[in-house]
Amino acid sequence: MELAGLRARVDKALAAFLAEQRTRLTTIDPALAEVSDALEDFVLGGGKRLRPAFAYWGFRGAGGTDADAVVAALSALELVQASALIHDDLMDASDTRRGVPSVHRRFERRHREASWRGTPEGFGENAAVLLGDLALVWSDELLHDSGLSPAELVRARPVFDEMRTEVTVGQYLDVLTQATADTSLDRAGKVARFKAAKYTVERPLLLGAAIAGAPPEVSASYSAFGLPLGEAFQLRDDILGVFGDPSQTGKPAGDDLREGKRTYLIAAAFGLLDDPEKTELDAALGDPGLQVERLRALIRECGALTATEHRIDELMSASLAALEAAPIEEEARTVLHALADAATRRTV
């Protein structure tokens, strides 16, 4: 199956599920149509659908046979992703996501336009917490009601639960790292693994393998392929957060710097800069009015950008070697190789 065809099937499954949820919500109260609108816009309005793609081809690589129930089950990963992004935007005070207002800004604007009581900011923040929670709850419902057999659900459940725990604690470690100003590569790598790497590639692959009833050696090969690839994906995201083109990323230039993110790229810079420049970088991180071009120059000139690109290459080499050795179907190997390239050589 072509990736575009899979994406269309994922979108169809998500649209059908969200339409059912709209009926459910508006039966409770017509005011909840705004909640349904916001989640439909967020979930259906963009995204690369990488996680369902890795999961689907992990399933096929392990000998699984295509079925709509499997696609619906794997589409639940997009609701986990929506929950993580809505909460991440709130924690980072991000104004936009994919070129449109983030969820908390959307509801902040709704409050302001209606001249309701209280503060627009507080209303937007509260709405984003609840909508992110709702997306996570719904991810469980979509998996459970996808049409998988009881045996398939029993195999899938531990992987799905572990993944949601990992991404949540990874988000906490990210917040903690900013608060403590930890600039070590070890901490940056751990945040990258748990906040993004594992739930972007490794766990989706393992979810597909579990549904297919894969033997342990297949699951082990997926971990060997998926974990370094997921880290490379996150390091590419870190680079785009500093050097990305806003017209491509949908976020302001240098947003990660304004948010004070202590990424691998930033940790590498701290390890390479001299003391006065370290002090300058440390003082500027998290400042909404910082001079983005100055910090970009520091990061580039000290060699941190080159070092991060080199690390991506190392991770990709390890990942692709594991993929070549994996005891999986050849068609899946080819598609997973293409997905790996798309995940790490992207501009958005």
C-alpha cells in the first residue's frame, strides 16, 4: 500500500470516530460543539501520520494481513499525538501550531470575543488542559472499539499503555530540564528518547508487531531500528526549532530558543562554547525578546549544529543496519527505509 493511501485511510478512520464523538458531546450540551470543532480541526487539519505508518508497516513486516480494524486501531496513535501537542503548546506558551493558533490561544480568543468573565488567558489554558486530556481518553476508546479481536487487544494493550506513560513522563523531564537549566548531553538525550523518540517510532512499531503476534526476535529488531531512528527524528526537530523556515514549520523562527528548550543541539553548544558565550547563551534562552540571529550564529559557529547533524548520521547508520538485519517481510523493509528517510531529512 502506498503511504498516501494509508494516510487517507487513517484520516477516514479519525473523521468517522470524531463525528461519533461530536454527536455524543452535543447531546450533553450544544456548547460542546466548540470542543468538537477544535479537536476535529487539530486532529484532521494536518500532521504527517508517521506514527500510524510505522505501526502499520511494523504490523505488515511481522506477517500481519491488512484490515480496516487494524488501521482504525493504529489511528489511535494520532489522538495520543494530539494530546501531547496540545499540552506541549500550552506548556511552551506557543502561539501557533501548523500555522494556525494553538488550542489555548484559540479558546483565549473565544473568551475575549465573547467578553466572558475571568481572564481570557486562564480560560484558554484550562480549555487546552481539558482538550488534551480528552484526546488521550479518546485514544483509548478508538483502540478498544476499532474492531480488533480480543486476543489482538490483549497483545496491544501493554505496548499502548507503556507508550502513553513514556511520553507523559518525557514531557515532565523536558519541563524539569528547563527549570533546572540542565545542559548535559545525557539529560538532553533522555528527554529526546522519552518525550518523542520512543512514541514516534519504536512503540508504534512494537504496537503493530504485537497486534500481528510477532515473535520476540521481530520485536527486538524493531526496537534496534526504531529507537535510534526516533532519536534522530527528534534531533532533526530540534534543529528545525532553531533554524527552520516558519513558512515550512508553521511556527515562528527560533521558537525553541524563546521557550528555553534544553535540547541536544543546545547541550552540544554548551559543551563547545567558551565561558563568556556560555553565559550569553544561558542568559538569552527563554527570553521572548532574544536576538534569534545572534544565538543561531553562536550555535552554528561553535560547531554544535555540525555535531548534531553528525549525531543524526550516527543514529541513522545504526538504525538502518538494524533494519537490514531484521527478520521481516521485504516489502515492509523497503517502506520502513523510506519512512526513515522521510522522518530525518524533512524540513517540517
